[in-house]
Amino acid sequence: MVTNHGLSGEAFTALASGDGGPAAVQHLCDVQYSKHLMLLHAVATEAAGAHPMSPEITASRSGYEILVRVQEASPDTLAWLLQLPHIGAWAHDCLESKARGQSPDFGYMATAAAAAAVRAGVQFELDVPVRDGRVLLPGLGYFHGIAPPDSWVRLRSDGEHLTVGTFTGARCSALVPNEASSEPVPQWQGTYTVRAVAEGQTWTVLLETTDQYLNRFALPMSAAMTAEDVRGWQSRIQSAWEVLVRHHGWAAGSIAAGVSVIVPLTPGSETGSDSATTPAAFGAIATSLPPDPVFLAETLVHEVQHLTLCGLQDMVPLTKRCDEWVYAPWRPDPRPAGALLQGIYAHLGVARFWGTQRHVETEPDAILRAQVMFERWRSMTESATATLLQTDCLTEAGTWFGVMLRQRGQRMASAAVPADARDIARQVALNHWLIWQLRHAAIDATAVADAAGAYQHGEPLPDRALPEARVQKETRKVDSAARSHLLSMRFLEPAEYRRLSDAGLPGLSEADRFLVSGQASMAVQAYRDEICTASEPLPDAWAGLAVAIHLLAQTPLLPAFATRLPFMFDVHTRLVGQGMRSDPLELAAWFA
Amino acid sequence: MTLHDKDLKSGIPDLSSTIPDLRHVRLDRLAELGDSVLANSIALYLQRLEDNGTPVYRFNSGIQA
């Protein structure tokens, strides 16, 4: 009798509160074993029913039979294989391919089986595909230069030695990931490995640069790493691990239990840093190399939060089919509710990280960065969870989860943060939110026309209620990059900010310079002048003006800029289009 | 106190997942499970694929707009 994996209410609550720890993550790993076995069986069933016969289907059937024998001989080895993110990603891809009417990659089953058989010392013989000139053994490494690219090669093993085509002589026990102690094997490249150790806690993680099924992220996998690159990764991961173990034990245990693979990504720009996870590959985190160990530690915390939630959602769906797109404080684009939930969970972990790290740092710039990051992400919880809970996209369990996330955020709300850090975080958050509104909130055109007509004729606003607004991918083009960059630079790169500040903040408009340097009244006037003298509407100046208005101690114009910015901008645009003069402050006073 | 908060006061019940516990099932016996929980779970998984696709959760830790 097979029953489904269960989750106690207590464990669910602990996961929502961020207090699940390694035990909860290990439970999720156990579930992933079952999930991957289920998907493996689904792929095998597809292969068994496929016609006509092909080398891929033959390989898949043979591979499955070998896995049966591996399980008999060494259940732990099958568990090792099935908990590799490679297997989840490949099986997922097979099912997606079938759903699209394409032929799944059945041949990979053979390479997976061969890896398990080599590791378990099980006798076998089967043909495996050669991809890009490599014979891959997932989780272990690959042979190269042995067989022609995109061909098939026969593997034979007596349980102790492996023959690859006509190439003989590799001891199975030597076919392991690449570590300092690894015995060199001709034509063999073990998967790069990092064994990070700090205060007696070890985290072993593979650096995967080969497997095509883990090369599915927005940035390309760093497939051609030099020995120096690898050493750089190993050193950075070791340093980040020390930060995590010494100061963030709640996260370190989860990372060691749940993250078995890092996929190094090639960044899109020299300064950019990007990381990702996917529920199809539980156990893998993809990331470019962050600029310092603390940022790598933060990235790992962020991504393990995503992984944890992916694992939980495999067990208990928290969201349902839904077309609502909403504001997420960390993204420039509208996000579906499921992604908002993921982001809240990840950023709660990030806030917790910086909440500790701000007491660990000793240099003033690093302290400022940590304080701002803590304030930025803890302060978003209330509004983001409110947005989430207002959608109709959560299941009952998802609603419970959302409420507990909000409570978790509230527990961080009372922590004191220095005023300068609070101000910077508030400005960055405001700038982000106001730009997002201008970019993505589409206002009903009739309401805009009615309001513009009333303003023209000196009449009051026809309807005090906010007109209907839709979230759209791009309603208005807002180019705010320079100001946004400088606002964030104040805490992310304070030294560079000071240098630019001394040079007069080149590249910014006069209004932006006033805003960034904290002169809100001067900024309001300068933005107003920009808007009044321009021949066309300036959405970015409106966003800057709205930020500056928020920073004034008291102004009756605030409610209009806080709640009706896109509406006011559209009325302004209509008036300008009709050749009328439109002063943003006078218009706001009329709206207020 | 909101409705959601009130619901939580009574505690979260134990939850059953949509994944069968296969940790002690032999690979060569999986097929025998047939149309039981296994087939049902795979169907649910495929349905979720169709509903949600496969989201990739990305994080720009660099400077953002």
C-alpha cells in the first residue's frame, strides 16, 4: 500500500516562519526522491510504449533495467542519482517535450544509469549517446576525445573497470567528481567540486558546467571555465560558507542539506550579478559569481529560500491557476501571484540575513549597506503580503502561508535602523514603486478625458473614486536608469558614489541631482520646471517629482502623488496634447 | 483581526501531499502500482505543468531600477 508523503501542520508552520532548518529541507529532499522516481517511471513508460524502435528507446529500456539492478545492489546509490537536480531537470524536459509533440531525450536514461552503475560497482553493458564529443556520467563527470561528436558509444563494466568504446582501463572507483585527492584518469574530467568547511561544518557542492539540462537559465552556463576560474569559485564559496556558518546558522544547515549543485552563469555585464532556481531542478542554484563573499552568502540564502518553497509547492500547491499580475518590490515588471509569493519568501530570508549581518560588519560602508538592505526588504513584507492576499490566486494552504509570512515580517518590524539607512531604503523603494506605476498602470481613457475636460473648464474632478486601472506590460516608457542607479549606488557602492558626488553627479539632470543629494524642495521645483518647459510629457520627471514630494515633510499634494500618479500623468499628457499649459503642482492641487 | 488570522488560531492541520512516498518501492514494482496513486500523481504533475509552466525564479542582486 503506497501512501502520499505528508507534512505536519507544525512542519508547514516552521517552513512558513523560516524556522524549518535542515530537518525540514531533508524532508523535502526525501519527497524529491519520490518525485524524481515518479517522473523517471513516467519517462520509462513513454519509452516502453514508443514505436518504432530507435537507439534512444533501446538505451532507455536498457538503462531502466540497469537501474533496477543498481537499486538491488545499492539503494543508496539510486537515492544519490535520484536526488541529483540533473535527473529532475531531464525528466521534466522529457514530459514537456512530449506535451509539445516532440521526441523526448530517452537516451539520457542510459547515461544516468551508467553513472549509477559505475558508482555502485554494478556490472553492465549498454550504448550511450555522445553529446558535443563528451560521454557524460551525470553527477560524476565526462569522458572526452574518445568518440565522434553526436554518435553512440558502448560502455562495458565488470563492476571494477569501465571500457568506453575501444578505450579501456578506467577504474570505476576513480571516476569521481574532481577533487584535490582525485586520481587522474586519461580522457576523464570529473565534475568540479567544492568542499567548503567552517567550524566543523562541511558543505560539498558540485560546480556543474556540462549538463545541458542544467543549462536552462536566462544566462548561459559558464561552460569553459579555466583552472583559475574554478579556483576563484572554490575560494569565494569557501569564504561565503564561513560567513554563513559563523553568523547565519539557520541558513547554513538548509543550504548544506538542500543544495548539491551550483551552476556558474556567465554574467550579462561586468557589474551585473544574477542568480536563479527552478522547481524542475531541485537542489541546483544557478548564479554568476557575486562580487564578494557576503553577497554570495546572501545569494545562497535567497536561492535556498526559493528551493525550499519549490519543494514545498511540489507537495502542497499554494497557488492556483490565475491570470492576475501584480507589483513585486524587487522586479521592474509585473509578476504573477505565484512569483510574488516566491519573492516574498526569498526576501524574508534576505531581510533576516542582513538583519544579522548589519551587526557583523565593521566597516562603515559595509554597515550602511547591510542596514539599508535589511530595511529595504523587511519593510516590503506588509505591502507585498497584502497584495498577495488580495489576489484570488492562493489555495487555502497558500492563504495560511501568506498570513504566516506577514506575521514573520511583522516580527522584524520593531528592530531599530539608523535614520540615514532608513531614508535611503525608503527613497529606493519609493522610486521603484512610483516608476512601476507609471510603467504598468493603464488608466481608463474615458476617465482621463473627463478629468482633463473638467480641469480645462475649471470644474472640480468629476469622480473622486479612482478610475479603473489595468496592469500592463508597458503602458508608458520610463527611462529612469541613471537616477535609480545613483540612488542604489549610495549603499551598494558608497565609495564610488562619493567620488561621483564630489564630481557633481555627472549624467544626472539638475532635478535628479537635487533629489539624489537629499534636497527635496529644490528637486520639486526643478522637476516642475522640467515638466512645464518640455514640449512633450516626461514620465521619468513625474516619477522623480513624486519621489521628491514624498520626501517633503508636509505637503497637501502628497495624497494625489501617492495614489493618483498615473492618472494625473495621463491627464497632463492629454492637456499637453491639446496644446494647453499644464503645471504638475497645480494639477496635483486640483486632484488633491 | 482578519479572517485569515482567525483561521490560524486553530492551528494548521496536517497536510497530505500530491507525491506518493516511493522510498521503499522497488523500481521493477512501480508498474504494478498502475492506476493507483502513482498514475494519479503523474497526471496531477502534468496538469500543473500545463497550468503553470516551469517558472524560473530570478534574482537580480545587482543594481535595480
